[in-house]
Amino acid sequence: MSRLPESERSDTWLTYDEQKHHVHLSHAFTTLGDTRRARESQQRALELSAPTSTMTRTLLNIDAAACSHHDGDTEQACRHAVDALTALPADYRTGLVRRRALDLFEAIPAQHHRERAVRELRDVVAG
């Protein structure tokens, strides 16, 4: 990748750079429950992401929230996910972003669905 001329570094699978690698590792490790490695990849991806990469940063924040839930802090997970989602315009809370937030909500056992933070996440995901 680094040997390609700048004009040939478009956003394609052929130009799979370190930032994209860590974004994907973040989600893979999060899904596997390896929160230590997920957080390492989240941190590195954030370091490599432009401040204007809103969608990427939101996905990383939702992964971080899922890690908090996996580590036993469901309330903090929900608050973190709600903060990430509400920082986006409503029209951006669709597709992959919505799916990841919904995955987090669905991972929370039903007996917690009456808790305030969980209800707030449900309401934001529902739109």
C-alpha cells in the first residue's frame, strides 16, 4: 500500500490499509468476546482515523460499548452506545450502525430490558 502512488490509493479492497485492518479487527475481536484485543484495535483504529470519519468512529464506539457489556458493565455499555448514536444525525443511524447497536441491545438479557439505560438504547435504535 505504501508503495502505491497517492493517485492509486483509492478506497478499495486493494488498498486495505492499517486503519481498515484495525476497524475490522475491532469488530471481530468484539464479536469473539476478546475485549482486550478489541480495545487495542479500537484504540489503534481511532489513532489512524481522521476526525471527520464519523461513521467509522461511531462503529468503533459501538464496538467499545459491546466490550463493556461483555465485561459486565451493561449500564455503561448502553450509555456509551446511546452517546455514540445520538451524536449522529438521525438519518445516519441506519444500516450497519443501526445493526451493530441492535446487536448490542439483543445481547442484553431480557431481565435487564426494564433498566433505564437499556430502555434508552432500545429507544434510540428504534428511531
